[in-house]
Amino acid sequence: MGHRKTHAPKHGSLSYLPRGRAASLVGRIRFWPKIAADAPKLLGFIGYKAGVTHVFKIEDRKRSPEFGKEIMCQATVLETPPVLICAIRTYASTPYGMKSLSEAWMKDPPDDLERVFTLPENFNPDESLKKIEEKLPNVVKIRIVAATQPRQASLPKKKPDLTEIEIGGGTIQQQFEYAKGLLGRAVPPAEIFKDGQHVDVIGITTGKGWQGPVKRWHVTVLQAKGRKTKRGVATLGPWNPHHVGYTIPRAGQMGQHQRTEYNKRILKIGTDGKEVTPKGGFIRYGLVRGPYVLMEGSVPGTEKRAIQLRYPARPPRNVAEEPPQITHISLESPQGK
């Protein structure tokens, strides 16, 4: 038999070029959806990826061939200790986009926040809230600054991760009153999301370092008797124009990029991590002891990575009204012990 030609079209979207490392290991959310709700509510949450297991559930999508049957699916466990609401931040609209107007911090922030930045001697939340109230006619968005509490999770770190979470629904005045009630409180995920809800997942993918074009772009491996290279790209483009185009698959950084996955379903929100922790704990993570969120499918990133959940930017049309019926969660040891 002669040599069989291989066919490997280039993979990956060019919209993500240049593929550089993410600036931070906590995803940056650039868009918050508008929700039709009378009462204000937080639109996001942040937790930590513990690992992957599998569950058996009753298929509740009516158009599925397995509707009503028990199916097995992959599930990701996020450990989600309550986030601490440290500050309220308001934004005004300017000709140059959104601009931070004013903010109010909680009275006695935790000492661990000193690991992120230097804290002032004393905070005066009442005075700051009064200033915000005076400028409320100019305010178009209200967000809160939330800090994670890694000491309450099985993480080898003490430094909290900070993120901004927008408040949606209601009027600006209602949002401000709601934010005042949250300031200084610890909010669990069950206050924001519910079982069966679809959310967007924002995370930083697993870094793979510097990789060649075969692994990075899936180009064809050249024939063994070829000249010069086997795992390189066959041509760098035409003679004219006289430069290498940006679309040519080259070696470079792979992984550790920010990605958003739309419409991932929450299977379950629980308070006791023993319900989902396999025997011996998750590899490279350990035991999940406190609150958790069980997500259907996979989420970007490695274990211990901060994962942000957000109300869906483009929610699916047909959603089951009842939460999914889970019949079994696998607690078998991932190492087969």
C-alpha cells in the first residue's frame, strides 16, 4: 500500500489571537445581562473548582431521545464558600464609557484583605453611603465588590480573590437599598442561583506552556521522508506579501486563556460537601467540606482555579421548569482504591 494522505484542517478561532496568557487567574467579566425582575438581585458568584465526577439523572429535555430515561452525565464540583460583600461601587455614564463614581466599604474588613492591598486605618461606611445617596441621580449601575473566603475551602492559600458583581432588577433606588443590606454580609450561592438554572461560566483554561503547531493548531504531521521538519507547518505563505501572515499556525503559548462557556446547567446546590466528595477526596484538591455547586459537564481550568458564575447572557429558550432529578452521585475513588 502507498502512503495514505492525512487531512487536518487548522483548528481554533482566529478571533482569539494573539493567544497570550491571561492577565489574571480570576476571569474578567465584561458584560452583565439585564434581567426582568421586580426585586433587585446579584447576578454572579465566584467559587473554586474541586474536580469532576459523574451522576445519574432523569433526562428532562422533552426533545431528547432519552426523555424520561435515566442517563449518566459528567459533572463538575465547585466548592463555594459564601462570598463576603466588602464594598458598594457606583458607576456613571460618560461620553467615554462607564466611569466609577463613588464607593463605600464595610466597617471592619477581614485581616486577610490586607494580603490583597493595604487597608486604610479606619472605614466610615455611613459617610460614604451618604455621598453615594447624594449622587444617586447620576448613577446608572451599582456593583458590589465581593471577596472569596479560601480559608473555608480546601485550598492551600489564604489570600482572597476579589471580583465585582453587578446588581440587576428593580430601580436604582431599590438596588442601592438592597446593596446597603448586603454590605458586610457573607452571601451563599443558594441566595443567588437555584437548582436547574442555566448560568454562564467564566474561567481561565489550564496552561500548557509553549507548544508547537501540531498540538496548538492540529496541522498535519508531514511525511517521515520529508525535508527539514515533520511537526512544523508546511508553508509559511506566499512570496508576496513579503511577510508571515497572522493566520499562519505557529508555535507559541497554549492554554491559560480566559474563556466563557454559555448556558451550563446547575444540577444541585448543597451545603454539605460530603454528598459529592469521592472516597479519598478529589485528586490535587482534597475534601469538599462546605457549600458546593454541582455543574453539568466540564468547566475551564485546573483544580483550585477560581470560577465565576453569571446569569446567562443568552439564556436557552426551552428550559425544564422543575430542577433535575438526580438518582445517584458517584463517590467512587478516582484512583480505583
